[in-house]
Amino acid sequence: MNTRRKFVYIFCFILLNAFLVVGFLVIRDATSINKLRKEVNELTKLDVTKDRYNRKIKTTGKYALVESSIKDYLDGYALEVQQATALMHDPQLSKILSYDNYLEDGPDFKNSIAYLEESKEKFNDQIDALVYDLEEEQIMNHIYERTKDEYYVDLYHELMFDDDMRDGLNESKELFQQTRSKMNNVYDVSLEVLNFLKTYNDSWELDNGEIKFKTNDLRNYYDTLIAKLDTKKDA
């Protein structure tokens, strides 16, 4: 076999290998992207108020970086939502204006007032954190921390800001603002009620499961305060 023919064979062999490698990479990338999109689609079915997103990574290579960035962001976000939800459904809050609490912590309500003030501050801090974490810059930081490769950054952005995801984020912001308003009303009115009872601690008494006032004016004012809670709940 002459030198020229050897060169042609070698060249064809190298070219064939190159096509095989490129074909393998294309197939591998297509498979990884499909796995990634499928997994992200499964994540959208989870409930952020009770589920966790720290699931097993299904892809490999830099696609795994995109997948882990998405899951880490959503899992941290879910934990913040769940912490805020826990404050909203705190049993202590639900009974703060109950007869039993009046009996236990009245007439000065030192513990109850301190609890409401601390809970309100904590709740608002958590809502602030949630709204902040919904900003695009904060969401993108999760991929920048892992890679600066433009292709994978763009893929992360595409998956995190598609129409469904973007609509969900916008709805979350609106919901957080509405929830903040309602919860602050609960905290503020509850504080107003307890401070009212503390100020007029010699003008009311607890009797047979009921709070009774010495004058109708005090009774009416108390009822007006309580009505603020019911009105806001219905809003």
C-alpha cells in the first residue's frame, strides 16, 4: 500500500471517528436536555407550600449544574414559603384573642404583646426575603455561582423564565403582598385589642367563658376592634 493510499485511509478513519464523536455528543446533549426539561416539568407539579425540591439530579455534566441550580433555588424558596406559612397558622396566634388566653395572660398581656410584636417582625422579614428572592437578579445568581458558560446560563434562564414560570412568579409577588396586608392587620388589630384591655384592665372581667365590660361604650369599642379582623378576612 503506497503512502498516499495510507494517508487517505487514515484521513477517512479520523473523519469517521470525528463524525461518530460529534454524533454521540449531539445525541447525548439532546438526551440531557430532554431529561432536564422533563425534570423541570415535574418540579412545576410540586406544591411550594409543603413539598421539597432537593430531588436526585437526573442529568450529568454541565446540564447537572443547570438542574442543581434550579432545584437549589426552588428548594430554598419553598422553605421560606413554608416558614412564613407556619407563622400564619401558628396555634398561638389563632388563640391570642381567646377567652383562655385572656384568662391565662391577662390583664396585662405581657407575653401575648411580646409574641405579637416579635411574630410580626419575623413574618415581615420573611415576606421581604421572599419578594427579594423573586427578583430576576437573585434567581440568576444561582447559575452564576456554578458556571459562566453562556449556553448553560441561557438554558437556565429559559427554563426559569418561561411563560408558566414567569406567571407563577408574578402571581407569587401579588399573593405575598396581599398576605402581608392581611397578616399585618391581624397583628395590628390583635395588639390594639390587647393594649385596649390592658389600659382598661379594671373595666372588664371574665365570667363563664365570656368577657364582660362595665359600660356599653367599652363593649362597643371592643366589638368594633374585633370586627376589623373579620372584615379583613373577607376582603
